[in-house]
Amino acid sequence: MAFIRYFSQTNSDCLFNSFVPLLEESGITIPNYYNNSKQLFAEYISKENKTLSKVNVLISWVDKSNKKCSVEIWSDEPHCKKETLCKKVHQKISALIPPQEISLNNNSA
């Protein structure tokens, strides 16, 4: 399984409002049956090759009070494969939702 995870931050406290327009603009769809304020699920279905390939995307809160989130991208492709659709989708998404260094440490000193 190909799997990529990174962290980001948003200006809004609503994942749906923050990311749906960006994802849809890049050809990634949000299924009608999935809308949850704590998580955002999306799918990218490739029609480039003869086999139908699908990449899943899950954006969820890591620290909602500070608007920090996790972006997970995965597919059924072998992780060791050189050029996976998962990696291509990651490049597309990370250009729209940039990775950030996020400290998950709640200690204020």
C-alpha cells in the first residue's frame, strides 16, 4: 500500500470550507455521502490508463484549536513502486495545501 502523510494548517475552523474548493479544483472529488466536521474524505480516480486507479485522501484535525490538520493520501499501489499515482496526487495536493512543520507539543514554557 502506498501511503503518504503530512501536516498542514488552515485559517478556518472548518475543514470542508477550507479544502473542498481546492480539492475539487484539482480534480479530486468529495463523495456526497461523506461530510463530517472532524474529517474530510476525498477520492481521486484516474482515467489515464486502462486500469482504473483510485487514491484516497483524508484530512483530519490534529489540533483544531490551533487549526492544525493531518493530510493522509493512500492507494492500493505497491509502496516501493517508483512512480505511483499516490505520489502524483500527493504532489498535486501539497502544492494546494502546503506541508508545515507542526509542533504537537502542548507544553508552554
